Amino acid sequence: MISKSPFSPNNTLKIVKIKGINIYTSNVGFKKRNDDLLIVLFKNLATVSGVLTKSSIPAAPVKWCRKILNYGKCKVLIVNSGVANAYTGAKGDKSVAKVVSCAAKKFECKAKEIYFSSTGVIGEYLKYSKINNEVERLNDKKEKLFINAARAIMTTDTFPKIAKRRIKLNNRIIDICGIAKGSGMIKPNMATMLAYIFIDAKVKKNALDEIISESAEDTFNSITVDGETSTNDSVLLFSLDNNQNNKTITKNHINYKRIKHNIRLIMEDLCKQIVMDGEGISKFVTINIRSAKNILQAKNIAFAIGNSPLVKTAIAGEDPNWGRVVAAIGKSGEKISADKLKIKFGKFEICKNGCVVKNYNEKKVKLYMRKNKIEISVDLGVGKISKKIWTTDLTKKYIDINADYRS
């Protein structure tokens, strides 16, 4: 049994509702215990935008979503956990088609209005009949809450991930809610990570596209647990049309920036929860890169540090081994002037002008490394661009979890 993350929240948002959505969850046998199927039914067609894995070997459900994403309308969202339906060839594609066909018939909508995601073990075939049987008897099912939805999509997660914000626009209350899963195989450009965000406001498709693409870059594409990229990742943003009298929010709308900001905050909240539930972690690490010449340089160096096994194991051992940070920067492929480089752990200045600072006090830095939240800051001294990413340490528990994943 996987032990709960030390960052597991004490209070999970349990009573969260958004008008125009019906949520159903159940166990259909993909997992030995707990719900493994989520069905979200929209009262009216939702507008949808998303970002999907950049893996060159995407799972069958991802290929389907890529095909229909430009159309941008959704009646039903189906998610199963326990079986990834990845690297399953034509049989995997057929199983997606069977689920989509069944759902389209049941809910009287177009096939391209059915979104489907899977997460779990790669290479195992999806027994689509298990999902279709549940779809057929959905009328007899009791509606569930967002917390149930968050639990149904979990795999090696130790806690459900849910976030909510409420804003007031023109005397109207707007709710934004998101759920996510992810614990391992987390790396930018989507990893084994699913996230679904719902907003109770009518937002135009091209505005949604801009919101999610720009927000994903600084949230879901700015995290890493183990440097592994998966086949199944999907982050989807749904805009609900619950009131035909409400005006559509466009990029030029007076409240567009406010909505964009709040959706970004939801996405940041969810992605931090994913990192905090990293497999076997004991430390949550923020890496700040400052004074880079461009964003690509900043990202390359940030992830060179964040993905370094030597850096991560040093953090796990509470060892302020700043030399490993220097080594990671050096292997990033970016040309760096050692004389301009400055490194800090928390508030403690470690090195500058090409060497360790004269007043470096390792005893104090070691005490800082005992904290469960660590910050590493690197000033490159060559420009004005900054970048922040979130990562974890790497412990023996990570090996145990992944060695036993299929057992």
C-alpha cells in the first residue's frame, strides 16, 4: 500500500458543484478497488479547449481527442483509470471508437462531442464493454460530486486533487472548478497527468484556446517529478453555456483578463498538488531562474536542475550539495559565464563571482535543508528573463512504488 504524501491536504474540498454538470463514478473492474470510471454529462453543449501530450507515441484516447479538439464542443467526458490503452495498436483505436459510438447513441449527440481519456498501465487492452455497460445503465445511477470525480481518476496518487475559485462578474457569480490526477511520470509538455477545468461562463473558443495554451506553459508545463513523459496526458478546459441570455466572453471582453487570471490560478493550484503528491517525495522544491537571456535558456537550466538525480537525491538527504546544482547547470547545453552566476538556497547566498562566497555557513544551510519546502534560486546575470518551476526530491520510496506498480 502506498503511504500518503506528507503534503496531503488536511481538508479536501468535498462539496463543490457547478450548474449544468452531472457527475457519475463507479468501479467497473479496471482497478481492484475504488472507482475507476468517471462520466461527466453536460446539460448543454460545452465549449472545450485543451493541451495534450507531446509524446510521439500517444495513447488511443489522446489520438481521438486530437482529432476532435478543433471542433471544440463537448456533451460527454469519459475517463477511465487503471488501463492506459496506450501502445495497443488498431485494437486500442477500435475500443475508443466503440465507447464513443455507444455514448453518442445513448446521449443523442455527435461522436465528435464525446471526449475520452485513459490512465494506467501501458500496453494493456481496454475492455470497452465494461465502460459501455455502465453508459447504458447511467439513468439508474446516483449523481456524485467533484471529489468523487477526482478520486475516480487516481492511479498511484495518494490524495484527490481538486481546486475551486468563485468570482463575481457584473452581479453574477462565476464558479471555476478543476480536478486532476498525477503522481509519477511528470515532466513538462504533459506527463501522466490528467486535468479537467470547468467554468460556469460562456467563453468563446479562441479565447479558451489562448487561456489554456498560455496558462499551461507556466503551470502544467513547469513541473517535473521524475523527468518521464507519458503517452496519455490531457488538460481540458470546458466552458458551460448554462444561460442563453449571458453574453459570450471574447478576448476583447472587459472581464476576459480576470477570467484568464483565475483559470490560471486554478491550473497552478492543481499542478502544485500533483508535484506535492510526487511518488515517494519528502520535499517540495521551487527552482527560480533569473536574469536569463531568453525563456528557452531559463527553461533548459531550470529543468536541468529539476530533473538531475544527483540534485534530487542530495535534497532528499538534506545535503546542501550546491556543486551538484553547478554541475546540472553546466550540462544544460546553455553557455553560461561562471563569473556571473549566483546561487542561493532559500535566503542563503551560496556562490558568486565563480566561487563559493566567503561567509558561506554550511551549518545554517543544512538546517534550512531540513524544511519540507526548499527554494533554489539561480541568477545567470545575462539578461532580464525569469522562469519558475516546481519539482521534488527523489527517495527510495520512489523505487519501491514503481517496482511494485503492476503487482
